[in-house]
Amino acid sequence: MTYSATVTRDTADVSCFGDTWGIFVAGLPRVQGTFSGLHTIGGDSAAGAGMSGLVSIAFYAGATCVASGMAYVSSGVEAAVNDAVRVSGSFVSTGPWSIS
């Protein structure tokens, strides 16, 4: 399974007439990203996560958890006669995440 996760913030332009530089305020942070990999025999929690509503996600590098929190997931399964069954999807956080 591979994944990517990015911490982002919305910004709002609050520049006024007479400002010589753009002025922005930061919004609330969120984590969003994608995942993909092989579908496991007997089912895969990543494949059905998109139908579950809010889910708990944890990403690991070896035995170390590098990011975890609650998220909404969209996922899908792709199958072909000449390839393994694959699962992929995207997620967006809701609430605080632990990132190390």
C-alpha cells in the first residue's frame, strides 16, 4: 500500500487599498491525500472505507505510526483479467490529527 498525505490550510486575501503587499489570514488546517495498493484476499478495509462514512485512519512507516486521525474516505476497486485487483482512494480529515 502506498499513500500520500498533505497538511494544508485555506487562506483568505484581506489586502486593502493602499497595501503594497498581499495580506492573507490562515484558515484551519486539514490533512488530505490518496492511497493505493493491492486488494487483499477476503476483503480490504480500504476498499469498503468509502461506504462507511467517518473512519479512523493510521499511516505507518515500518512499525512507526506517522499520522493518524478521523477522515472521510472515497475509494474504489479496479480489476482486470491480466492484473491483480487494486484498490485506491482519497481522504480528507475531520478534526485534529496526530502527525509525527
